[in-house]
Amino acid sequence: MATRFSTHPTGSAILRANARNAERYMTRSISLRRKNRRKAHIRQTSSATHFRREPRQERARFTIACILKAAAEVIDEAGWSHASTNRIADRAGVSIGTLYQYFADKEAILRRLVEGHHEAVHGVVGETLNRLDDPGVAIEDAMREMFLALVHLHREDPVLTRVLASEVPHRVSSSELKEEAAAYIDRMARLLRSRQEVRVRDPLRSAHILAITAEALTRWLAHEAPHELDANLLIGDIVLMLSAYLTGGRARREPHAVAAP
């Protein structure tokens, strides 16, 4: 029976990986999750969103986190058009007045949900690019860990990622987020130019292709991939495909992906 990623994975999920890759990934992943938990509430208030009232205390940051979680649940259950601020406040266990202390309307709540998700994704991508600055790190290894971390991120909060992918109208944009994404693209292009094994004709064009491909495949792996397909093997094949594209077919065959802890 095919091995699948699970929200509550067990030790059997790391079958097919060698001990070196398993230990390395699990150590990095545990460290990253602990860091994210410590900074979870702070991250909710550190984006480009300007709150009507700036949260200065831990209690206020916790209230905002409850409102955002409730908003994702209500939008997922009722749809965007029926997700009123009153329903969101009721689900969060706060008064409507408290909600309006921080958010002008439900569009502002939605904007913060989108920004928070993008910040988390950009954190994973940034860590991958940092690793690839080291020429001793193989492209395949860095991409494998990136896909594992991105899939884990999507599966960690499936309600939010489902809302962002389907229910949320595509009208939320942030100039800061666009600028940050463009900066990652430029950095990726510079990195591709610096790697001797890369054989692409236009690094900037290839950087755009990689970014779009990684985003689409991550969502597919986390939410839409057929259950009968082994997730580890899928990630392994995706890494080989992208590595071969970048290196002109010189990608080395590595053990398949380690299941996310």
C-alpha cells in the first residue's frame, strides 16, 4: 500500500530514505518548527498589513491570531460571500467591537491571511536559496528539502491553504509581497548563473519557471495528488525532472524523498 504524507506521521513514514538524509532533514525540520512556534504570534503582526490598532501586548497578538484562525474556518465552511465579520468574531470568541479594533473589514482580515501564508512560504524559499549559496550543496538535495518543507507547510494548516487556493477571490495583492517575490526571483537567477552545473540559456527566465512550477506542484502534492500515488516517489521524480532541466540532463539520481515529520 502506498505511503502517504500524514498530518500525524509516524516513524514508518521515513522508509525508503537513507539514514543520513533522514537525520539531517528531521533535525532541520524540528528546529524550524520550534522556531516558528515561538514566533507564531509575532509573525501574525509583522507583515505589511496596517492594523487599525497596533497590537503591543501578547494578549492582543493572541486575539489577532484567534480572529485569523476563525476567519479561515468560516470562509472555508460558508464561503467568502457569507463570511461576515459577525460570524468571524463569534467563532473567534471576541466581540465585534474587538474585531474592528484591529481590522477595518473582512478584506483586511483576508489580506493578513494571504500575507501570513506568503511570509511562511518565502521563509522556506529563502532558506533553500541560502543553502544553495554553498556550492557544496547539491541542487537536488536543496530542492528535495524545499518541497518537503512546502508540502508540510500546506498540510500543517489545510483549512487556510484550501481557502487561499479556492474560496478567496483573487483580488488581494500587496506591493510589498510582489517586491519580495521579485527579489527572490532575481536572487535565484543570480544563483543559477553562479552554479557551474547549471546549463540553462536564460537564468532569469528559468528562475520564473522554477518559481511557478514549485508553487503549482506544491499545491497539487498537498491537496490534489491521487491517494494511490506514493508522495515520496512523486517528490523524487519532481526533483529529478527539475534538476535535469537545470543541468541539461546531468542530474544525479538520489534516494527518494524523506517523508515530512
